[in-house]
Amino acid sequence: MASSTSAALAQWQRIEALVQAWLDERQQLIVLLCTMQGLKGLSTAQPYENQQPMHRQVQRFCQLLMDYISAGYFEVYRELVNEARHFHRDNPALTRQILQKLDNSTDAALAFNEDFEHADQCLAQRKVLPQRISALMETLEERFALEDQLILSIHQQEPPRQQATH
């Protein structure tokens, strides 16, 4: 019994570390998004040379955004669903509802990335970039709330307890 509890605790701790690393990546994403919102150089009147820092920031953001979303889908969500089943914390209806809503924000993030990931695209669309950043911020805010709900409904319960061996 102690062995299975130990294994369960180890699994919970592994998922805890995965979720924490992913939330740290989310924090980096938020910081970069806020930095982009305050970027100078979003004006079409500025020469191309002055636009370089802007598009580099946007490219960094796009890469981090894709990494974050990929980690969510291919690691974190899968592990959380598996944890829910393993520890009998499964609420399939709620999980399905959250994952469906996350799909919508994923589409918006993919569209942003597609439109701005390359320098030439970014520079050609710099007029609409501030509005797109603002819209993406709203979408990501909703996404983060859904992700938090998923984490709280499954993982942020007490870890399995180690039983004392006599």
C-alpha cells in the first residue's frame, strides 16, 4: 500500500512540476505581451530600420505563444486528464467543455501567429498590430481563466498522502 501511495505521490509531484513550469512560461508570455503593447515603432510613418526591434519582439512572442499552446495541448492537458482518471477526480463533462472553449482561443492564437510570425508579414500589417494585440490579450485572458479552472478542478487538490509504515 505504501508503495502505491509513493508512486501516486511521485506522479502527482511530476505533474505539479510540469504545470508549474508551464505557468512560468505563461508568465513570460504575459510579460512579453505587455512589452509589445508598449512598443514604439508601431507607426507606419517610421522608416523600415526603426521597425526592426518591433518585429523581433513580435516574432519572439509568436514563438513563445506557439510553444506555450503546444505544451498545453501535448503535455499539460493530457497529463491533467490522466491525473483526473488516476485519482478519480474525473469530471468528463466539465473537462470536455473547457477543452472545447480552449480550442476557440487556440484558433485565434494560431491566426495571430500566422499573420505576424515573419518579419515581412509583421511589417506589412503593423497598422493593425495594436488592435490585434489588444484582441489577442482578451482572448488569452479568457484562455488563462479556463486553464486555471482546469488545473483547479483536477490538480490543485491535496496530493496523495504518504502513509506511515510501522
